Amino acid sequence: MNGVQIKPNEEAAGTSGNLYEDSIYRLIAGAFRDIVYLEGPDRKCRYCSSSVQDVLGYRPEQLLGRDNRGLVHPEDKKKLNSGTLDQAMELRIRHADGHDVWLEFKINPVDDDGVLNYLLEARDITERRAMERQLQETIERYTSLKKYNHDAIISVDLEGKVIHGNERAEILTGYSISELTGSSVEILVGEGHMGGILDYEADVTPKQPNIDLIYRKDGGTVEVLTTVAPIVISGNRWGFYLIIKDISEERRLKIEKELAEQMSRAKSDFLAVMSHEIRTPMNGVIGMTELLLEMDYPDPLIQEYLEVIRSSGNTLLAIINDVLDFAKIEAGRTELTEEDFFLQETVESVIHMLSASAEGKGLELGVAFEEGIPARLYGDSGRLRQILVNLVGNAVKFTEQGSVRVEVSPVARRDDRIKLQFRVEDTGIGISEEDRGRLFEPFMQLDTPAHRQGEGTGLGLAISKRLVELLGGSIEIGSKPGPGAVFVFTAEFALKGPGHSAATAGEATSLEPPAKRLRILVAEDNEVNQLVLLKMLEKRGHSVRIVEDGLEVLDALREEEFDLLLLDVQMPRMNGLEAARIICATFPPERRPIMIAVTANALKDDRERCLEAGMDEYLSKPLKSEDVVEMIDRFFRNSGDSRRH
């Protein structure tokens, strides 16, 4: 059954003689279930052991005296003809019932009086070949499933030789699959890790060995995260999978993310400090100026000078607010505050606020509403007002004669939402083509010698653009005949908010004073701010007590009852947030005053932190008299008993 010619040996067909005594019987005794087969020089069978019936289903006498090479599978005959004596040979032999049996042949030359015969020892390896085929199919199936994955999959046998790999393994290592197959995995993981990996064959659960580098073919290294998983087929362990995740890019992105977060935190910390350190003295400047303006002076110049101080303070405050607003928007930390509002009231409040500036320049300032716009909407009226103040303010600023006009019209209406268009048109200096393309960029200003105003940050339009987008709209510079400029933006609002009821004329905010004189506790460590709040509140008939930190707040509340607590957030010994938490945990509701945070911080989450601490509302410095009065009105206008129940 092999392809090697041997010389005839007539005595080989017998069952006795030196040949059998010296060789065949000895091999049979040690072969157990293996087939022993003697082939003569004519390729005919001279002897066959009885085990052939167990393995191939033939009785020995069926094979004796015959050339049996016809039983070899056609695809294996080439291998048979090219075989050599020093190599084992694996061939498929046809069983008596027609199926193929894999046999591994070992060929031993036997010299019988100068005639060369061949003694073949054949072992049944059908089960082993089936397991190997199943192993290969399993490996290829597993790696092919991972072909579109970012992980490299390399299968390794129990001796550490690579069996297979996926496409990602080629990319990661720089080796082709053919180059990897049969190579030691040591070329990838290094000598120090080889033993550790092979130790994992004793476990059937995936593990993560301490392999953090893979060595590439080009000499470079790749930072990785490696998992070792066993290859188990029919309960037998055949090797393991090396699952390799390239984390070099992930690590780079993580480092970049950490640096960006550090920079963002540093910027936020700087803005918080800047906000607090500037707003605190500004509270004194603007607050005291307002108190002085409420007094009568014989010399009108004093009133004029005070108005200049207030105007300059408000300009500085607007710049601070612009910088903080832009920082929050850029960081994606701006949220909309949605509530019911009257559209006409919101727009006309902007016209009213800027009417003095327009009248001072002899400009006509007006607004027009098209039909079909609901009187009441639901959305962020504060952000809408901020956009209009920026656009209408700029129009007044850059218009020396003529008019500034605001037009509001409906664009689209669907289900319970409406999109509105706002058009702000002026007869001012206009905008050049060059400036149009960059007008919404941060810090961009129209800077002509004739019209440079010397005020502002150049952030107003950049902020407006971001806010318009938050409101679900867009903004652009329109065109118009003649001089001037046109800004057109859209914004989307809900027609009905949660708990929305029909609007009536009697829903306007009442400005009547509270029903009674309030007992107010003010916690503030800055003496100027203490004086500002004291005078603001006493002027409106309230009884005021001043303390300087959270511990003094707690002492004061134990001594007497208060209707309202104005609580500075940053104070020595105990800050306002700590004090609010202790008050909520210690005092029953009927003994707790309404708590309003007063802080110079104006960044995102400041209000949320105050509310989470148990405070009822939040006021940002610098305080204005009307803001304080309006806040008090919200809680006490209709309350017969000002404390909680």
C-alpha cells in the first residue's frame, strides 16, 4: 500500500521463517491495536495482522496475495507515490463498508536474503483527524466572527505555536497570517511572558495576563490589553486564543480627554473666581448707587454723576455676563428654562428698555406683530429677551439717524409647537460683505474709526447665534434696499406648557408691597454688601438682622423666628450651603424661614447646588433693588403667614 517497489520474496506469503520470527511477530506483540502489514516486491500483501478487521472491516485473508493500493483515497495517491522512508504518512483508506478511515503509516525496510521488503505499521487516527478538523473549523469560525472587530485574535496550540489569526492580527503585528502560522507566539509577547501564557492552559476561564506590549515585525511596539481564553473541543483542551486589544489610540484619547477636562476645570475655576471677585465689589458699587439715586439732591449734577456711575457699573456687569455666558455655551453647559410667558410683553420690555437710548439719538424705535401669533407661549423667554437685547441694542448703537424696527411673524405651526421669525432692521451704517462672513465669530467687532464705540466684548452676536440654535432656530444677516442692516432669526416655542391655563389680562405681575412687615435675617460677611442689603430692606419697612457666617445664622434662628433668610453662599467658618442643609435637617417646616441664596457665583449648577441644599431660590450679585423686591413678592405677596406650613 505504499508506492515503493520491492523485490519478490516467495517465502513471504507463509506464516513461518526467520523473517517473521525476527520482525513481524515482534512488531505484532508491541503494536496492540495497530495494523501490521508486510508488502513484497510485487506490492502484494505477504502478511496482515488480525487487527485489520477491527480497523478496516476486512479479514486478513481478503488482503493476502493482493495489491491493495486501490483502497487508498484518490486524493492521497500522490502523497503515497512521493512518500519517503523517513517520514510518517497519513492516508485515507476505504473501509469495507465504503467510508474512509485515516491511518498513519510508519514504513520499516526489511532485508530478506538480499530482497527488500517493507513492513508497514498503521495506526487508526480517524478520531484525531476529526478533532483536528473540528479544531481548525472552530478556530477559523471564531476568528472570522472577529474579522470586523477591532481586536486581534490569534489561536495558539499548547506548545505556544500559532495556529491561526484574523485580519486585525496582521494589521496589529505587521506579520501576514502565513508568517505567523507555525511560529512561536514568543515573537509577539516576548520571552518573559511565554511561560505565563502557557500556564493559562490549566484554566478554562478567560484570563488577562500581564501583557501590555506586542512586538511588531518592524521592531516597534503596540500598547495592548490582552485576554487569554482556552480552546476546548469535546472536553479536551487544544490550546488558547490570544485576544489582543490595541489601546494605544484609546490611551492617547484618554490622555487628551483628561487634559481637556483639566483645562475645562481650570477655566471653570478661573471664571468662578473671576465672577465672585468682580461681582462682590460690583454689588457694593451698583447697590449703593441705586440707594443714592433714591435720595433728593439740590444740585442736578450730583444726580447726573450718579447715573454715570450706575451706567458704567451696568456696562461692566454686562461684559462679565457676556464672558460667563459664552464660556458656558462653549462648554455645552447652557440649559433652557422653560415657562409660560406673554410674547408681546417680552418683546415690548426690550423696546422699553432701549427706548431711552433711541430717543437720545432721535431714532424711531418700534415693533410690529403679524396676526396668527398666540398671546401666550411656553419656552425660555429670558433667552429670547437676551437675543433681542443684543440685536436691537446693536441696531441702536450703530444707527445715527432714522429708525430701528422689530417685526415678529409666524413661520410654521405643527401640533403643539410654533416657529416664529424675528426681524430686526435699522437704517444705520450697514455691514460690509467682508464683515458678514465673520460677524458671528467670538470677539468680532465692527471697528471703523467713525463708529468704534469703545464698549462691549464682541461676544453678543456669537452668544445670540448659540442661543438661537438652542431655541431650535437659525440666524442670518438679511438684505435690504438702502443703508442699514437686517438680522433675521427664528425660534421655536410650545403653544402649551404643563398646567397651562388660558391667559387673562389679570395675570400681570403685581407690584404691590407684601401684606406685612417681614422679619429678615441677612447672612453676609462683606460689610459693604451688608450695608446695601440693610438699606434696601429697611427702606421698604422690613426688620433686618445681620450675621456674618453660617454658625451665627443657626444661633439667630434658635433665638428668634424669621420670615426670610438671605444667605450668602461663601462665608467663613460655615458657608451658606452647609447652613441650609443643617437648617433643613434641624428645624421643622413651620420654624424654617424662606431661604434665598445670595451669591457672586454665576456659573452653571450654582443655582442647582443651592436648591439641592434646601434653599428656595437664588439671587446673583450684584443685587438690584427691583430684583430683591420681586423675589420677596414671589413668596410673600399673597401670604397671610409668611412662614412655611
